[in-house]
Amino acid sequence: MDLIHRPYGFLAELTYHCPLHCPYCSNPPGWKSDIELTSEEWVRTIKEAAELGVLQIGFSGGEPLLRKDLALLIRSARQAGLYTNLITSGLG
């Protein structure tokens, strides 16, 4: 892929769940958990991002620590050769 036109970073908003209610948050009101990607869908998306040339993935949300599969997703990103970053409130 052309180095000039490839994406370098990927922000993965894993969930809308969050223990905080910050007034500036962009989480949609009235969200439903069934619109979130499954573990398998995230693993595939992470692999596809790496194939596109992404170098770094940021795991965010909502609160990513509330995902029971977070370790799996981080492991998948590392296996794909991606630098990982966790964007969290530290709660959860």
C-alpha cells in the first residue's frame, strides 16, 4: 500500500458502557448493547486494519475495561503487529 495514503492509527470504540456520565461525552443516548461488535467481529476488524497499514490502535469506549474480551482484543492487536493504547477512565 502507498505509504502516503494509508491509515496510521485506528480508534476502536469497543463499547458504549461507561460508569461515568460526562456532559461532553459523545456516547449516544439510549444505546443498545446489541449494536456493539462481537469479539469475533473485532478480531477480524483488527486484522483488516493491520492489513491496511495501520500501525497503532487505541482501545476506547465508553469504558473499554468493561469489555470481558479486552485481553483477547489486545492480544489480537499485538499478534497483528499493532502498537496498542488503552484510553480509559480507570473505572470498571
